[in-house]
Amino acid sequence: EMVACKKEKNLQCIFLAVVNIVKLHSNLLLCGPTEHALASKAFGGNVTMDGALMDLGGRVSRKKDYIPTVTSVIKGGWSKPSNLGRGLSMVDVSQLGKLEVDPNDPHGNVTRVGSVLDSPEMKGMKTCETAEKESEEKKDDVEDEPLTI
């Protein structure tokens, strides 16, 4: 969805920070090489999940930790590296469908409808949700074994 939003709004870069306010810990979701390059320069955190997740540690404030740091890096002359090895997306914005509020959902959840991302080719790809369900099913299939740490 971050990639779709980035393309629809013609953005050069997009981030999503997930903050655990209880543990005062954050992770930054990265949807591409540009985001990875900028976040690495700004925060230098550990990156996992094939470059899609950066550990920001105790940085939890948009106003104090995120915006000033990224702004400083950009104003300091950062530019998108030319050797990122990823070309232009072949998906046209019109193929992304549109976001609609689900009229049957009492909470008013928003979903993307009519998107090429819902095509049979894309549906064959594993999502985080599918992988999690498969992992849970495997746990159910395995008898309880002692865990050695």
C-alpha cells in the first residue's frame, strides 16, 4: 500500500513509523531503495526483512526525532543515489484502483478496490498475513517439543 500511495501522490519517498509507546521503541517501514538510502543516512539503524524494516530504537517523536533528522539530511545535500538499480514502476496509477470506505464495516475500514494488485498473479504472492497463518498452522501440526534457548 505504501508503494501504491507513493505512486498515486507522485512522491519521491515515503516512510511509515510504527511506534510502541509502552516500550518507547520504533521501527520504520521502508518500501524501496530510495527510502532505505535516506533512512540509512538519517538514522543509521539496523535494517532487517530484506531491507524493509529499520530499527529506530528509542526514537518515538515525529516532531523531535524524525522530521528534524530527515530535514537536516536533505538540507545537508542528500540526493537520491543514481545507482539504486530499480527502474520506473510499470504499474500505471489508473491500475491501482481506489480507496473506499467499506459500507458494511461498522468501524469504517478503508480498502483498495479494483486494483491490479488484486490480480491472480499478485494473489499468488505471500503476504505477511498469509505467512503468519501458515506459521501458526505449522505450530499446530507439530507436537509440543521443549524449547532450548
